[in-house]
Amino acid sequence: AQSWTRCRGVWDFMMRRIKRVYPGFVVLMLLQAFVVAPLFCAEARPWYTIRQLGIITFEIVDLVDYGFPYGGLLAVFPHNPIPLAINCSLWTVRYEFVCYVFLAALALAGLFRRRFVTLPIILLTMGLQTAQAWGIRIPWHRVLTAIFGSMESLPRMTCFFFAGVAFFLYRKQIPY
């Protein structure tokens, strides 16, 4: 939220977010794919096919990494507590970026200036989490998953993100 206040508009905001997120993500994914995975691969031939290279490229562009090496293309660390995982924390990067897109959309609609809007967003995402806990599926589940990522994780991540936005927007009213 604070980063939005330092920008000249949506384009400037998104370009700054892209420059902040992508370089580190790309470097880490390339290191995982071409250094870590081949060094610690349990398979006899630790190299990639053209198809696998295409998958790696798509996952880098789409900010997809669920901690597993490219859909299990190379079996690394098979005896670890979480087998085949290289970096289990990277899966959150995509949701962070999706939240930036949501924030930009709110700002573009002029809703970011109205700080009370964050509270219904938090309540909505908490409601979606509760519905999921009760086994209720979100409408258009497959379509939304293809666009935003796992619908099991998105409400939780957006709830946390917009809670942070609310804390920033209400920072003068929150005693600490």
C-alpha cells in the first residue's frame, strides 16, 4: 500500500512491482533449474528435454513455483522430509503479485482513496476461507485457479495482504 502512494499511477506502480519481483524470482528459478536440480538429481541423466525447458520458461513467466522442481521433472532430494522440494517458500510469490494487481485495480477504480474498502475485502476473503473449510467450492473454481493460482490459497493470501493494507491505511488511528 505504501508503495502505491509513492507512484505516479497504475503503470508506474506495476512497473515497479515487476522490477521488484521478477529479477530475483528469475535468478532463483534459473539457479534451481540449472545448478541445484542437476547437482542433486536422483535420476541418472540430469538434463532437460525441449518440452521441460518450455515448462521451466512458462513457470518463470507465470511466477509459478510450488516448491517442486518444475512439476517433478527432475527428482531431487528424494529422501528429505518434503521429498522433491527445492524451495518451498517460492509458491507465495505468485500470490503476492496477484495481490499487487488487485491493489492496482482498486486504485484505478478510485477505491484506494477510501480506506474503508479494505475492511469488506478482508471480510470477503475470510468468508471465502470459511466456505472452503466447510467444503463449499467457489463458483468458476477451475477458471479462477488457472488465472490466479490455487483457490485454496488465494483467499488466505489476499486476506493477509489486505490486512496489511488496512494497517497501513489506518496507521494513524492504530495505537502501538
